[in-house]
Amino acid sequence: MAITVVGSVAYDTIETPAGRRERCLGGAATYFSLSASFFTDVRVIAVVGEDFGKRQEAVFQARNIDTRGIEHTAGKSFFWEGSYLENINEAKTHNTELNVFAAFEPKIPEAYSDSEFLFLANIDPVLQRRVREAMPDVKLVAGDTMNYWIKDHRPALLEVLKGLDILLINDTETKMLAGNNNLVQAARAVMALGPKTLVVKHGEYGSTLFHGAKIFRAPALPLEEVIDPTGAGDSFAGGFFGYLAAQRELTPAAYRSAMFYGGVMGSFACERFGTERMQKLTRAEIDARFKLFRELTHLD
Ligand code: AMP
């Protein structure tokens, strides 16, 4: 089953306690698609500027990701600068330049039209909604967002939430979106806005699945060193949604395993700067870490 994803393809400048990197390849759709590509076929919709060249494109192609929906246009690619110096679990944003995304009109290639799964990765909710509306026949739609859009683009975001089956956000964003500091109450309030399933990420502490009336908590791998958490959330989403897209049936058990695969992919993303770890990853490493996640949580 193929996933179409729309979201940022970007350059990131990142500072963490482990060091600083200038303008490395990043973006929510980039991390998502690299991660999901280990489970299923992935097709990207985004826009990049003249600063995005063959070397960056090759990162996608090496994982067989369909890039026909990445439009190349005059101007500069999306740019984000953030740091994790005070809190390794939450990025502090220093600069966001939408650049070519400001005037982006998403076009969906004909070859993408049979995608059964749609992921609306982090980007302007107006763009997320346009893509959602252009693909009305998909079987399952999941999405992500962040404080930047929750704070200043709320009406557009509320429209997106109505069209989502699954929302994946972190705990601070859940509470911010609901205006409620209790996680369970906040989760219920967010689900009342549209998504029947909510995945709340807690950084190094794991993730919680709210699926109908049921709650399931999955672990995160305690890492000895977090080099760069950028993209961990999107890599989690790629593992979670990629795994689901590869299943014959979307049973409650499939959702629970998807939570573990999300944690597995998020943990890998943190081990190197930018997309470095995702680019070198193998399926065997993913399977071994999934086993480790099971051992972490099983009583017998
Ligand atoms: P995360 O998985 O949450 O760490 O996402 C990190 C990625 O989100 C970075 O590679 C950024 O390029 C991207 N990003 C940061 N801010 C925004 C934004 N406002 N809209 C879309 N993407 C963003």
C-alpha cells in the first residue's frame, strides 16, 4: 500500500549539546518518508528552491521514494533553525522561513492518485487541507502539526482536524491545542475536534495511543546519548503509519505494534545529526530494535 505525504522539505540549522550543524537536509516530509520507506512505498508532495540539488534528491532516491511530486521553483527552500540546549525533548525555534512554501500550490501527480494512505506532515494547515481535499478516496488519513501552527493558525488547523482519522502530536501540543493541562482530558478534547485516534508523543518517555475509548502506552528506548532529536517525531510517524500501511487489517493489535515501530524509528533518528542515521539504517537493525522494545516491556 502506498502512502502519499505532504509536508516540509527543508534545510535545518540545529544546535544540541552534542554540537551544531548548518543547513542540513531536513523537513517533516523528509524524515517521515525516509522512515516510512522501510515499510511501504512512499510518494512526496512538497516544494523546494534552487538551493535543493541532485545530492539532496539522491537521499530520497536511495530509499526508492517517489519524488515526482516535489516541485522545483525559483527562490529558497523552507529553512528552520532550532536548538535543544535547555530541554532535549523540545526544540526551541529560532527562525522559520517558509520561503517557497509561502506561495506553494500543491499539485498531485496522476501517479499518486491510487495511494490508499495519506499523511499530512507538519506544514501550513491550509496546504494540508488542500491536499486532503484533492485526495478524497484515501482509506486512512493521519496528520501532524506543531505549536507554530496551533498558536497562530488555529482556524485553518481546526478544519484539517475534521478530516483526520489519526493525529500525531507531542504532549505539550496536545495540552496547548485543548487548553487543558491534564493529558487524558486534553486528549479527549482533541479527539472531539475530529481524529478518532490520537497518538501523543512524550519524547524520551515514549508515547500514548488513544484509540476510541482505549489507552495504550508504548516505551521509548532509553538512549545513552541523544545527538540530535530533530526529526524524531516525524520518524516516529513514518514508522507508525508505514507499519500500518503494510498491514492487511487495521486491528487494535496492529495499532499497538505500530506504536512500537514508531518508537523504534524515533530512537534511530536521535542517534546522529539530521537524516544521517535514517540514510544508513537497515531493515535488520529495525527488527532487532523492535525485539529490544518488546524485551523492555514484557514481564516474562
Ligand atoms: P520533528 O520531528 O518534530 O523534530 O520535526 C523536525 C522538522 O520539522 C525539521 O526538519 C524542520 O525542518 C521541520 N519544521 C520545523 N518547523 C516547521 C514548521 N513550522 N512547518 C513545517 N515544518 C517545520
